[in-house]
Amino acid sequence: MEPKYLFGCSTSKPSGCLLNPEGSRIIFFEECKNSPKPNFKIYTHLFYTNHLGEPGGYKSSEKLNIDSAWEKWHELHQKGWTEVSHNYG
């Protein structure tokens, strides 16, 4: 399945969450609410998952510029991470 994004496109932002192939970690991508429009920043929040594949324990967060966020999103897809439906927050 091809990812639904334009790599490096400045008007498009990675958002949502990805689950690793083992089902043991989930990462959320969200836009920083106070980031200036030309220099979007994206937060990533990584969690361990429980036996149901739901967030079970916080691991780490990171603040990335838009290009780094797309690069991370793309790399995770290449490693077999898949998009899943979860709401963060």
C-alpha cells in the first residue's frame, strides 16, 4: 500500500499514528499548535502498546521540522509501520 502523502511538500503535514510491525510500539504525529505557518513543527509521541495494540506506556516525544517529520514518517513506512486509527490526547 502506498503512503498517502507528498514527501517534503510544505503544505502537507504528517499526522495520525503508525503501529510498528510487531505491534509493540505506536507513534503519534501532531502539528505543534503554536508553530508559525512557514516553519511548521511536528511533535512525535512514542508509546509502548498493551496486548490490544493501544498506547500502554509513554516512551518519548520529539519536536521536528516538517522535512524531518516527513523523513521519519517515510522511514517508518519503509520499515513496515502501518497507519492505525487512534486519537492522541
